[in-house]
Amino acid sequence: MPGPTGELDKREREILRALVQDYIQTGEPVASQPLLARHELDCSPATVRSVMGDLEELGFLEKPHASSGRIPTERGYRLYVDSLLKMRPPSAQDRDRIERLAHAANDVGQLLESTADLLHSLSHHAGVVTTPRPRVDPVRQVEFVRLRENRVLAVFVSEAGIVTNKLVQLEFPMAAADLERAAHYLNEKIQALAAAAETLPAVREQILSDMRADQSALHDLLQKALSLAEQSFAPGEERVLVDGEESFLDAPEFANVRKARALLKAFAEKDRILRVLDRVLTSQEVQIFIGAESEFAAVPDVSVIAAPYGRGDHVLGTLAVVGPTRMNYARVIPLVDLTARHISRALAALSDG
């Protein structure tokens, strides 16, 4: 992490900002002459070279090769993002696409999947969305649908409106009316536990305990419902929705096959993504992880821009853009922020509806 921003004077900061902007745009190491040609820097080429040398000694820049120009280090990117970056509000076209997605949503699952796709489309990097974890978005209703050959489809609806299904194979038949009565019984139990904001495993254990002790008139039906509940109420897991991870293959930094393969492997390991994005759940704003800060992959040159989404003050999950450290932060950060805010409003509207 860099020291206080005051360690650089105005000229050093302006030259660092200009160099990072050029490198983000071109992907090529930046030398003093092109830097002066593209930016209004009130100093001589010799001064620019001297300042670039000082910035390298301070760890903000580095030379990929002895005779090349310089590129930002992770420390240089961090200072740029924290104090030198001039944000660019999303264009009217981008705002319109985000608003249309939020307004057209009529299903929570579809909304979140479409969000990952939209983030990729807008940023040209990987779009990532985590669905709510059961502990922050508990099950509030269950329904059973009778299928053939003693199979039952258990349909769970979470507090946020996310629908998940589980196929259950029973060793005995259950009529549709019996399944309806069993669902009604279980929903009464779920509602009774809802006020305590219990997690799904706790709800499951309490329901099963109550059912075993229940001496009501359900008798045989209760035993069947108990078996059904034991198989249906497995602890749920959040999902990681990813779109556009192959976009890294277009970046020169990932032309190396081994490096690209390691990165794609990291995307396939959902737990790794979750560990990164879980760090955003306690935040109310956009978080930027540059390079090794994210601990996302065992390869360098990856940054994560993430923001929490939710309903009201209740954070449910995270959405993010994952791209090369050489990404257009000025554009992507506001896009992620605006998308998170509109998705949160859409979730509130779906919940109220």
C-alpha cells in the first residue's frame, strides 16, 4: 500500500496520472517524449525523465525491460485510483441499458443472471454476480409438485424472491392433496421461525425436531412429510454467476498460455471468487482490489471492482467487474456503482410487488 498521498508533489502526481492514463490506453511502456506530446505538462523532457526515475525509485513505476519506457506498479495503480483518478459518469447509452435491465426484471434469478451479462457487455471484462447466501436470504415458503414414480419437486422461495428447486425421490407414493397439506404444515413452521431470522440449517433442525415430537392427527401423513422434509431441506448454497471470463484472452498481459490457463482456473474455482467478494458484503460502497490485494488468482495483473447490492439496508450479495489491472477505472468504477444501485432498487420493487 502507498504511503500518504502527500509524499508526491504536484508535478510528480501529474506525471504519474498522465503515465497511468497512457498505459491504460495503449498497453505499451511509456517514455518521456510521447508523454509530453500527449499531455500538457509544464516541464522539459529532462524533468519528465528525472521525475519518472524518482517515481520508479519510490515503487510507483517499473521498467519491464532495461531499455523500455515505464509502466505502473500495483502501488502506482493504487495511488492513481485513490487520489489521482478523475471519474467519468456513465454515458447516456450505458445508463439507459442499466435502467432498462432493472425496469424489465420480473424474476430475481433472471435479474441477477442478466446483470452478470450486462456488466461484461458494458465493461468488456468479466462480469460477476453472487446470489444471496441462505444466511442473509432465508427460505420463506416451500411448495411440492408431484411427479411420476414417487418423485417430488420441492420448490423453495427465498425472502428476496429467489426460486430454487430440488428433485426428491420418495420410497412411497404421496397424493397431490397430501403434498399440499405437508407444504402447508412446513410453511407454518417456517413462518413461526422467521421472526427469529434463523438460518436454513437451524430452521431445518427445528422443523424436524417439532415434527418428530408432533402427536397431531396427521399420523401417517406426518411421517411421510417428515421424510420429505429431511430430503428437501438440505442447506442451500449461493451461486456465482460469471459472464465474459474469456475476455482476458484478448489482453496482451494474458497472451502467455500458462498465465491465461491459471486465470481461467481461478474463475472455475467459485470458492476463490466468493472469498474475494465476501469482503465487500460489509461495505456500502464500491471496493477496488488491485493485483495481489484481491487474492483472486495466483497470477498478477488482475483487478476487481465490486459493489454490494441488496434491498433497503439489507445487503444480499455482490456484483463485480474482474479485468486486467490495466483497465479503464475512470469508466468501470461508476458503471459498477450505478449497476449496484439500480439492481438494489429493482429487488426492492420486486419484493414490494
